[in-house]
Amino acid sequence: MSYSVTVRPDVARVGNGTRRRAGLTFSLRPTYLMVLPPEVVADPFLEVEELPVEASPAVTPDPEPEPETAEALGEPLPDPEPEPDPEPAAAPAAPRPARGRRTPRKARR
């Protein structure tokens, strides 16, 4: 059985027209679900409508797999573009001077 779950239009919306209810996000377009969790059924901000069986999408045969390569399509391959020469690596940064004193302090007596 399929159900259409739609956010009621008179409910205040957040941001781009969606509401977050029970950790779920619903858009204004109907969302078709096969199983409804209890928090969706009990939510007063949602309209749940049972769809007739004939409105359910029928099982369609798998379409022919489309060829993924240009050779399979029968199109000529484009000439490969020459790759640009890689840029030379940047020179390393100048070394930083040592931090702290140049000579260690004398030990205390």
C-alpha cells in the first residue's frame, strides 16, 4: 500500500519551505512511502492520504542499458588535447631564524 504524505499549507514553514518534525524533513511535494513510521501518522502537521492501488507505480521492465563509451555509440573519438606542461614547483620558503637565545643561559647555583 502506498501513502502520500504532504505538509499542510497552513503550517508555518522554516527556511525554504520545509519543516522538521520528529527528526524527518518533508517538502511541500508529496512523498510516497511504503511504510509510515508512527511519528508520521501521529503528526498533526502532516496530511496522510492512502493512494489507490492503481495509482501505485506498476512494475516496469528494465530499460535497455545505454552504452557508456563513445565506441559503443558509434561516434568518432575527439582528438586528445595535449596536456599543458606542469608548472615548476615553487622555491622553498626562506628558513626562519632560530627562536630563543643563541647561547643557553648559565645554570643557577
